[in-house]
Amino acid sequence: MMDGQWCDVVLEGGGVKGIGLVGALEELHRKGYRMRRAAGTSAGAIVGALVAAGMPIDKMLALMRELDYKQFRDEGFIDKLGLPGKTLSVWFEKGIYEGRFLRDWLTAELEKLGVKTFADLKITEPWAKVLPPEQRYKLVVIASDVSGGRLARLPWDYARYGLDPDTQLVADAVRASMSIPFFYEPVSLGKQTLVDGGMLSNFPISLFDRTPDWPTFGVKLAAKADANLVANPIHNTLDFAKSLLATMINAHDQMHIDDPATEARTIFVDTFKVKATDFDITPDTQAKLYQSGRSAAQEFLTGWDFTKWRQKYAK
């Protein structure tokens, strides 16, 4: 393949499993693909922001390996008072952990790459003129606006909140996207409350479909297309509540994944049942997830043909 084959990428959220995304992206890069735009939720938003800012893949891999994930559990004063303190945090602040470490860490890494606000990620190339002005950005971060009951695609939707996207911090958008309900404190955007984008769409694969001249690849942190369809045994009221939440989170994206056109352009990465909030993840497990991402992308690319995909599925 000639160096410089363009693509867009949509990266699923998955907390500490995000290093699997990096493995898949590295293999795409090795095969000559270059990312024009990235979209992601939670961990996918973190990796996507670094991709959009131009961080080399080898640097990104080193950064993820050196990261002390335990620091993502940044407790406030009340949180350090044990179970009573955490209960009070959930009650009054709607989440246990502050999320400041992630925001500050990502802010610093992006600034090293010359990126602070979404203005630094604006697309000025001629091809982008076919897009609406609010969509001419290299990055889309997915959050859930639970006050408005809708998906927030940042920076595309900032105007809805009366905000100029060019003045908004990229790290703030990512911080909103990774606000796992009750785990991290939610983020306020004006009078609206934003939480983890995975509540409404953890895998927004169709975001970039207005530009058919190059492929959009999805990278999903699951080993197979029906991985979202996990049985939820119900034995009591708590099980019922958990099942309702899991079904709501998965159902929207499963509709996309059930589409053969989506499955055919998605890299499915086995994550070995690692949990998104397993911040005690070991270096060996990180290495296993990274290699799983690479292997999944290698297998995917052996059968990938964009011309055939477009002939079969493009509308």
C-alpha cells in the first residue's frame, strides 16, 4: 500500500482497555493508513484526541505504558473518609472521583503538541468544504447530555449550548466523555449535565459517513460482533436495575453493529474480560491488550478491500 492512504477512525470507549485501541491504530499506521479524523467515547476520546493532535503512534504507546492508571482514582477530601465519605460524594457531587488528574494530564500532553482548544484542530483543507462549518474539525468527542436527554457531539454541538467551539478546551470535552456515572463527577456545560458518552453511544460509527472517498474504520473493544449481547441474569431488584442500565447502554450501538456494513469495517479487539475501571491493571495485561489490538487489526486488514466494501454497502 502506498504511504498516505487516508482513513477516519471511530474508537470505542473502554477505560483502561484503551491501550488495545493503540495497538490497532499502530497496525493501521504500519500498513500505510493515515488518520484524517478521529471520534471516540471515554478512553476512545483520549486516544482520539492524541491522534487528532498529531502524536506519533510510538510516542502514544510509550505514554500509555508509562501512565499510572491508579492516579485516575483521584479522591477529594470527602472521598478519603471511607465508605461514608464516598456515599456523601455520590449523593452531593454525583460521583466519587474528581477527574482532575485526567484533565490536567491530557491538557499537558496536548499542549506539547500545540493543541489547546478545538480551534487548533480545525480542518482547513479543500476537501472539508463539503462539510457543514461546525463539523470541520479533526476530532469529535462523544458525551451524554443527561439534562437534555441527547447525545453531545463535541465540538459539533457547542452552538447548542451558546458556545463558540473554537474557544473550548479539548481536554474539557474529553473529561466530560469519560464521566462514568457515579464513578466520576459529571461535568456541567452551562445548565446542562454531561456524563460518559457510552450512556447513549459508545461506538458512533456513522459520524463520518458524509465523506465516502476514504474508509471509516471502527475499533471496538470486544472480541466479536455480538459481544454486546451479554446475558443479564435477574434475581432481585438490584439485578433488574443493572440489567436495565446495561440494556440501555448497549442497545443503541448494537443496532449499528448488527448492520453487515458496520461489521465489515470494524476491528474487534479481544479484551479478555478486563474491566474499564480496573485501574490496578498490570504491565503484562497492558501488553496483552496492546498485542490483541495489533493482532485484530492485522487479521482485519488481510481481508479488507475498500473498493469492494463501497460497491457492496455504499448508498
